[in-house]
Amino acid sequence: MATKSKPLVSTTEKTIIITGTIFCISMIEGLVQYSFAEAKSENKSFWDAWATLPDTKDLLKMGAVVLVVSSITGGAVSLIENQIRVRRSK
């Protein structure tokens, strides 16, 4: 009879990993959107706009919003994962 193995990470650690991953991906996506908007408004190429970051104040605001949304999403993913039972393939 197979024994149940101990998880490699705790539920909290899993949530932090998921939230951190979502934060990184979402922050990059936010910077891409920012660069597209800056390029369009200032008639620059995307790459010229991408080479400059937003002002520190704007970057912190963006990071705060992305962190809140990432935390909510990470928690939701963990809750959903805990509710779904996956059938093992034979």
C-alpha cells in the first residue's frame, strides 16, 4: 500500500510562490502596456519607450496595484486548487 508523501512546500509557501510568480508576470505586462501608451503618446518606437522606466512614484503605484491584484489572484488560485480533486492517471 502506498503511503502519502509529505508535501515539499506548505500551503503558505505555495501561495507565496504563486503570488510572486503572478506579481512578476503582471508587473512585466504592466510595464509593456505603459511602454505602448508612452510610445503612442510621444510618437516614439516601443523600444525607445521600453528603455525608460516610469517615474519612481508611478512605478511604486503600479507595483502596489499589481501586488494587491496578485495577492487576491494567488489566494484564489490556492483556494480553487484545494477544492479540485484531480484523478490520477493509471
